[in-house]
Amino acid sequence: MAELTAPAAPVSIYAEASPNPESMKFVLNTQFLSEGVSVDYPNLEAASNSPLAQELFNFDYVGRVFIAANFVTITKTTDHQWAHLIPELRSFLKSYVEAGGPIFLVDPAAEQKAAQEIAANGSHSEQDQQTSQKIIDLLENYVRPAVEQDGGNITFKSYQDGIVTVNLQGSCSGCPSATVTLKSGIENLLKRMVPEVKEVVAEGITI
């Protein structure tokens, strides 16, 4: 498959704060991925499919890179102030995208869809599979859009014995309010809409 590259055209970009003070969302007028598809790279080794993310990790203060439809969320690792980092990162992203630099080597969409199907079908019974699909639909339609607004993402990992395990990505990882959002928002929604759900737990919270 050919590399996925951004179009070589004038790019506008702005930085938007997220609930996680260590993460900043850079929004562009360029579509990197189709809606609902995202990738989360917690380190350089994980970013082998994304030349853009690899370049970002060359900045010594970049600790995590999350790429979604039309934005990149960058989580910093140092005590540097965003006021000093934003101009440099914004300039790099603008130049890279306008030059048509490769974003991905292989489209992550098919891989993400396959992983989600495996997660849903990995449940122990047909009833659990049906419940898993209900949960996935709720997360996709009601939860993910809100989480994406904050520069992150939530993905379904598993459902067993009433316990839903999700994965928090991007700015949600390490966010001080992530646990509150998970329990008071996501867990309450799933319990209300899917009576079989007893609890929601998350991977990816590194508070």
C-alpha cells in the first residue's frame, strides 16, 4: 500500500488546550485519518508506522503522540512551558504537512477495525458478544466524539462478567480528570444503557 501523505497545500494550524495540562491538541485544516480512526504512540518504538510521529519524537520534550482525524495531540515530558513549545511544534507541523511529508506507511483504519472485531468476538458467549457490540456502539456514538474533543480517544478492549475494560489514549492518558470522567460519565452511561454492565475500568491511565 502506498504511503499516506497529507496534501501539499497551505495549512492552517492552531493549538488547543486539553484537560490534561501536559497535553496540547494541534488542530489542522488537513484530514489525516477518517472519522473514528486514531492512533496512539506512547513512545518512539511504537511509532514505526508513522514517519510524522517519529519526527515529533525527535523533540526531546515529546513523550507521546496521538493522531486522529484532523489533529495531533502531543504530550510533553518535561517542565518546559507550553508557551515556549507551541510555536516550535506548530511551525514544524505546518512545514511538514505543507511539504507533503508522509503521515503513515500503512493506513491504520483496517488494522483498527480488525482489532475491534477481535475484541468483540473474543467474548465467552454469544450473549457477551451481543453485549460487547452494544458497548462498542455506545462508545463510538456517544463517548468517543466528546473524548476526541479533548484530544484523546477511548477504545473497547473487553467485556467479561459485567466488567468493561477500555483503553484511554492521547491526552486522556495521565489526565488528572480521567478517572472522574471514567466513573461519573462513561460508567454511568453504560450502566444505564446496558444493564449487564457492573463496572468500567481503564488501561492507559498513568496518573
